[in-house]
Amino acid sequence: MSQSGIESRIADLIVAVLRDRDESLGPDDLNRPVAELDLDSLDLVELHQHLERALRVRGDLNDTARFAYLSDYTAYFSKLASQG
């Protein structure tokens, strides 16, 4: 899968998780600060784990805990997925 294909898949996965919490959220919200989306630390851990399972990669929660934007997750997990 191409890099843009991986990023698109990750964005779709994140949007699906967001919509489970609030159906009004969508792709435009990926560029909003995490703090504006009313996601608590447990929500972010669950997002991290969901992406790990879907992409079959292993990330570091210490890294993702500091992400200010959901788009940071896309870049991070895209890099992990492209490494195999």
C-alpha cells in the first residue's frame, strides 16, 4: 500500500473511532487539537490500541500521549505501518 493509501486508511480508522463517540465528528476534525474534541486519556489509549490492532503494528503510548492533534496519530502510525 502506498504512503498516501496508508494515511488515508489511518484517517478513516480515526474518524470511525470519533464517530463512535460523536456522530457529528468527521474528517475535518482530524486537524483540530485533541483538547477541543473532549477526548480523555482513556479515549486516546483506546484510539492508540485500535490503530495498533487494525494496522498490526506496535506503538509507544508515551509517544502518542503527547500528541496535540489527531493528525499526529496519522503521521506516527503511518510511519510504523510503512516500516512493516
